[in-house]
Amino acid sequence: MMGVGAVKEDVRAMLLAGFAGTIAGACSMAIGEFVSVYTQYDVELMQMERDVKYVKETGETEQRKKLPNPFQAALASALSFSVGALVPLLAAAFITNYKMRLMVVVVVASLALVVFGGLGAVWGKTPVVRSCFRVLVGGWMAMAVTFGLIKALDSGGVLL
């Protein structure tokens, strides 16, 4: 949304880009998470098979229950990305003024980033402030890069 917002004042273009980005991002996150967790699953499974003594003591069936589930990870990643992406998308849908819409998207996205960073920290039992800060700064970097890159391409005469 920030990329389109850098070069188009039309709310419809921004909302379409936001919706398309939500779908594409959710799919990308799900596939990335699936591949990552499935790789972790394979590594842990192979380690269990190599460690015959451990398998005999604990039972392979019980150990398999503790392995990560790539399908659950993919679904969780896709859902969390979609929810996070819909927050600024819904906020932008109700703002007609171009500059105000960009400001609202940044503010609402920032609040969502802090909330999701905090939730992740609470669920993962990690420091909340550090997690919120890391997620917020990462989100700001992504917004700045997207906005700046598209603005630069548009300024350079690339037709978008």
C-alpha cells in the first residue's frame, strides 16, 4: 500500500494494491513458513533416526508428536499476515484525502505492529518491549523501503 501510495493519489488503486498485497503476502508467508518448518521437521526426524539409543528409550512414536507441524505453521503464518495486512487496508478505505490516508496507514500499521509484537512476546514468553520495538522498526523499514523505492522509480520516469 505504501508503494502505491507513493505514486498514486487514487484510493481505489491503493486499496486494490493493498488487497493484492494481502493475498500475495499471506501466500508467500505460508509457503515460506511451510518450507522452513518442514526442513526443521526433516532435520529433527533424521536426528531421531540417527540417535538409536534415544529412540529406544523414549519411543519414536512419542517423539514424533513433539515435532513441528509444517501445515499448522503455514496456516498460522498466512492468517497472522492477513489479519495484520487488513488493519491498514481497512483504515485506508475510509480516508479520501491522499496525505491523510498515507498518515493513517502508517499510524494504524504502526499500532498493529506493536500489538502483534507484544502478542508474540507474551505467547513466546520473551521480553515484550524488545519484541514490540523489533517488530515496529522492521515494519517501518519495510514501509520506508517500499515507499522510497516506488517513489524513486516513478521519479526516474518508470511508468507504473
